[in-house]
Amino acid sequence: MKKINFKIITPNGIFQESKADSVTVKTKFGYRVAQYAITPFVGIIVPSILHIKNEKETYQLQIKSGIVYANKFEVLIFTEDKLVFT
């Protein structure tokens, strides 16, 4: 399975950068899952848990707000939050 590039950007710089099998984020219109070669989307993130899945592990981040941009090759999350691993 091909991986999608994943990056979280804060005012202090890049918080996280990796490759993932999938990234699940909750937007105002519900949960969206980004994987390699998906249909692009943009959304406003609502308070939720961000799920990042790799073949070996799944980790979660608590996020309060932000913007997500996903295209066929990458997921970019822009936030001013202090993110916490859960």
C-alpha cells in the first residue's frame, strides 16, 4: 500500500511530519479519511481526536481547531493548538 505524506503545521513550525497509511480527521461535515490517491478535500477541523495509522501502529492527537487540506499525495493540517498525544 502506498503511503500519503502527512504534515501538521503550527505557528512555531512543523509539529509532525511523516508518511501514513491513513489520516482520519473530524470536520464540520463529519469524519474524513485521507489515503493515498483519494479525492482531494478541504475542511474546518472541530474539537476531536486525530487518528494517524501506519502499518505498525496507530497514534492519536487531540486537536481543538484547524484547517485540513488533503490531495492525492499529502495531508496538511494547519493549527494554532498545542497538540497532545493521547
